[in-house]
Amino acid sequence: MIERIETGKRMSRIVKHNGVVYLCGQVGDGATVADQTRDCLGRIKTLLEKAGSSPDRILQAIVWLSDISDFDEMNQVWDAWVPEGHAPARACGESRLARDDLKVEIIITAAAD
């Protein structure tokens, strides 16, 4: 069974299938990549909890930065947020994001609790 949560015309914020949680890409508010990353990760945590999961159940993360030179700044926030011993498989790249003010977008796949 496929469960869709917070579904709109274009996308669902959460999709669950066979014990796996898929989140749509998350962005955050703030002036710096650190601020946006912190806010984005807070949104991810909230969505994971709504889906019956948590940050220590993340299987994969895909991180898009609008400028790859922000990699270290984003990682400082990421490294502090990821529970010790629970780092997921992760990819990070540079991409033009949906709006010019966005600096980071994160896509998450996690196991449901």
C-alpha cells in the first residue's frame, strides 16, 4: 500500500511504501547557507516524525547546494544534526535551485519506525 501525506496537485510532502519514507525536497529560510540548512533540517525532522520515522532512521540524503563553495558551512550544521553512528548514504552536488534566494535543498529517504 502507498500512503501519501500532505498531498497537493503537484506533489506529496511525504510518501510511505513498504516501510520506507520518501520526503519531497526540503528548503529552509535564512540569509546564510548555515541558517537555511538548520531550518531545512528542522523541517525534515518534523516531516519524519509525522511519517513515523526519525533522523536516526535516514537511509539516504541528497543535498543540492546552489554554490558548492558552501559545502563546508553546510556540513558544519549537518554534522551536528546527524545522530552519532547514524550517518546515511549521502550525495552532494551543485545545482541551480527553484528560487535565487535558496542556497540548499535536501531530499531524504528513511525507514519507517
